[in-house]
Amino acid sequence: MSEIRTGLGWDVHRLAAGRPLVLGGVTAPFEFGLEGHSDADVLTHAITDAVLGAAALGDIGMHFPDSDPQWKACDSLVFLRRAVELAAEQGYRIVNVDSTVVLERPKLKDFRDAIRERLAEALGVEKDRVSVKFKTAEKMGPVGEGRSAEAQAVVTLQKLGTGPWHNAPGPTSS
Ligand code: C5P
Ligand code: MG
């Protein structure tokens, strides 16, 4: 028997000149990048929150407050690895991750494989368990106007050997 848990993550960061565009640990060449205390990797932040959410371990700001100078300009994969470690301490392993980055420009599909590889390595799973999708916002709103980027993620965790039904009485024979 194994317990299955689902977690949801969402994040948004502004785009600004003079910043690198880091998504899933991969830097995509572009005239603008994401603004934030860490490397502002919006995709990795959403996935980190989804991992924490599935294990009910709070959120990214609770574990890595942006008031803490140790996280300044930090590689966000550090946050993701730590979240996976915290979930593992509760007995959870990653089943799969699905995610969407919403960014008007540049086209990101050529970076998909590199991003999946980096994320899979940080998550400690095979690449085929990590999905990354890209969407524009059809020129609408702050994302569509090229002022920000958003990311959404869903993570499924599995806890082996436990579950609310684990100790439940089995079917009774009459
Ligand atoms: O947003 P839209 O539906 O027009 O996106 C069409 C396709 O373009 C997506 O499915 C994705 O493959 C690609 N895309 C991309 N990089 C973006 C946005 C979309 O590669 N920043
Ligand atoms: Mg963030």
C-alpha cells in the first residue's frame, strides 16, 4: 500500500534588463531576465512549492526567506534539492512533476530537454518523470506585455508502506 500526495506550486517574477533568464537551472540567452533575491528561477520556485505542498511542509519563503542574505543570488536548485530532502525525511519520493512556464518571449522549446535534465537531477528522478511546458499569454496582461513570467507546477509524491487506509480493516468475509 502506498499513500499518494499531490502538491501545487505557482510563482511570478518581473522581467528586467541586466538579469539572467534562469529557468529550471538553465540560462536562456535573452535581453531581459528575472528579477528577485535569488536567481529568480520562477519555474524552480513553483516546483519547490509543489514539493513542499504535497508533503504539507509549508512554502519556499518559510524555508528560504528572502530576508536572509545567504539566499541572495542563490541557485534556486538548492531550494528544490532541500525541499526534496525534507519530503524524503517524511518518507516521500517523487512520482512525477508537470509544469508550465508562461512567458511571451523568447521561444523556450529548444531548452526543454536541458531544463528537464537539470530538474530531474535536482529532484533525484529520471527525466521521463519531469514535464515542462511553455505558453505565451497571447499578449494579454503583464506576462503578455513582456513585463513578467509565471510558472505553475503539480507534483505527485508517494509514501511507501503507509496511508490512511493502511491500517483500515479489510473486507469482511461473511
Ligand atoms: O501560447 P501558445 O499556445 O501560442 O504557445 C504555442 C507553443 O509555443 C507552446 O505549446 C510551446 O511549445 C511554444 N512556446 C515556447 N516558448 C514560449 C511560449 C510558447 O516555446 N515562451
Ligand atoms: Mg520566486
